Amino acid sequence: MIIRVPLALARSFSKAIVVLSLLITPLLISTAQDKIQQPLASEGDNNNDRPLSTMEEEMRAKRAIKEAERQYQENLERARDLSSLGASIVASFKQKRQLDEHDFKKLEKIEKLAKRIRSAAGGSEDEFEMDKPPRDLTCAIEMFDTTSQSLKTRVENTPKHVISAAVIDEANVLLELLRMLRTLPPPKV
């Protein structure tokens, strides 16, 4: 039995099928893609919920490394400045046999540098007393010279991420010497 359908009806029926297939095909493709991607996502790392989180963590780590390097370089520069200021004070004292106002300003700057070095090494504002304090200004200057050079060397030899008890102790000795230099009378000529 053959059914004859009018030509106009057949054309509209074929147009409807084409339109329906154009609408349904993208839906079928997207559903198939979702099913393919779901197993791949579950096979990957469960730690990364977002794909950018790993990148963000790497960027943060790089920034932290750069910041640590910058702080380390600043601390080295402080130690070098402290050493050169100390050498100039020693040279000035050897020339004049006393400390003048200009030297006391340098001592203040050295004190700030020593405190920053101590802080960067992991030290704090603890009270410190020397075992054998110098008795006069000449001995104190000699000890100051040795200690400032030693502190610079210790800072340069300390690795970046290390809390150095030796640097902290050396800075504390230097700070105590600075207090003494301000109070000891000049040597008698």
C-alpha cells in the first residue's frame, strides 16, 4: 500500500526534519564532549580545583624568592656599610685620639644598621652584657674595629635562610660597645 502525500506537505515535512536535526546535533555533540571530558578531569590532580591555581602558586613562590633575595642583599649591604663606617670612626679616633660630634652621628647610624642586621638574623631586643668589657676608650675602639669587621664577615658567610646565633651575638656585642663608646672618657694625653 503506497500512500501518496501531496508535494507541499512532503516539502514542509523535509524542512522540519532538517531544522530539527540542526537543533539537535549541537546538543548531542556537547553532551558527548561532557562525557569524554569528565573521565579526563577525574584522572587528573584532585588538588587543583582551578587550572590557574598552580600558576598562581608558582608566581607567589617566585615573588617570595625574589623578596627573600632582595632582603638578603639589603642585609649584606648593611653589613658592608656598618664595616666602612666603623673603619672611618677608627681612623678618625687614631688621628684625633677622641670622638667628635661627626663620629657620634656615625655611631648612631651604625647602631641602626646593627639592630637591623640582628633582626634579619632572627635576634631581638634582649639585654646583653659583655663578659670582659673594655676599660678605656682606646681598648673599646680596638674591640669595636675587630667586632665590626667580624660582623661583616659573618653576615657575608651566612646563607640566606639561616638564623645565625653567631651574627646575633656579634651584633649584640657591637651594640654594647656602641653604648660604651658614648660614655667612656677620652684617653689622657
